[in-house]
Amino acid sequence: MKRFVEGTDRGQNTLFPECLQDWICEDNPVRVIDVFVDELDLAELRFSGIDPEATGRPSYHPSVLLKLYIYGYLNRVQSSRRLEREAGRNVEVMWLTGRLVPDHKTIGRSAAPACPPLPHAWHGSCRI
């Protein structure tokens, strides 16, 4: 008879998580962040980068980065490097960003252009 709870073999092949939707319960706060940002009119709030450029490397949509910022704010993750780490290992953030993992430089650089519209976005959240 075993006396300890045993984990699975680390060498076992799995598809973790099979479906991200299965790992995020209905009352999880990341669902509120997702709905809130999706309901914002980012063009009206003067977010830059709403329309993609015709040339160059594709950029991240501002809504993805805004979701990441709000998640970081609510969970006291202030560093762009920590946000990058969370995006790669935290299932909630994977679900929120659609498994996108922006580089810490992208997160940090996009904070400056995104800052002027943020008070307007926060004002909208107070009405909810």
C-alpha cells in the first residue's frame, strides 16, 4: 500500500492542457478581463496599432497587450519580464492571450504608447 500521493511520470507524453477552456472555470477573473477588453472601442480610446501595417513583421493586437497589463495589475505582476514569464507558464494567461507570449521588450515598449489611453479604459471599467 502506498503512503504518499504520487505524481505522473515526467517522461509521459501528454497534451497539457488539452483544451484551455477546460482549465478556466466560469467564475475566473480572467473571463471578466477578456469580456471587458473585447467590449472596449480601442480606436475611440486612441490606442495605436489598431490597423496593422502593410509591411514588416506582424505586431500584437493592442487588446492582447491590454489584457496582459490588466492581468498584471490585478495580480501585482509589474515587471515586463515577469509578465512574459507568466504568459509562457500560467494557464490563465495562456487562455487570456490565446497562447501568445510577447517578449518583455514588446511588453515594455508598448506600455509607453498605450499609457495615454489607459485612464479612459479604467474610467470605462468603473462604470461596469
